[in-house]
Amino acid sequence: MQIKPLRSPMDVVRDWAEELSTKLGRSVQELRERGLGARDFSHARRVELRSRSGFFMAVPLSFCVIDATKGVAVFSEHDGYFEFRLEEDDEVTEIVEDRYVHEG
């Protein structure tokens, strides 16, 4: 797994707008014009990336979109937007946790 050069958040959103539209249920045009907002992120969601070369990265408050040709884009509320080239056996896991804490 190789990280691609960092770009501006809006450039990343514009290039991944089709995939984001499918994932978020918003129009491509809206995403390209407005980008992402706080409501697109959740404390219950994170992304983990692993490669057989030993690379590991966990990104809280994030989600990802994947394209076989372009690789993966990880969108994080606090850590920025990252793009990676995928290599054979790389793993991308989006984790959603539904928690219930009982008080009483």
C-alpha cells in the first residue's frame, strides 16, 4: 500500500465524487460544490488499512471509498483526506460500531 501525494480536500472530493455519491446518497454536483460536512462523519466509524509489508494505519472518525483502478480514499473529519494505491493482498476495513451503554 502506497500513500499518494497529499492534495487539497476539495480536489480529493471532486475526483471521488461518483463513489462518494453512491456511498452517501448525495448528488455528485452537490459534493463537488460543497464537499463534505460534519454530518458525513460518525464517532462509530473508522477505517483500518493493512498491507503484508507491515504497514498499518487506523483512522478514527472516517470512512472510505474504493475503486479497483484508483485505489482507496479515506475521508476523516479530523485527520484529513488520504489516497492510497492498493497492491496485492492489501486490506481496507471500514468498521462501524453500534454501542449501547446501560446506566443504572
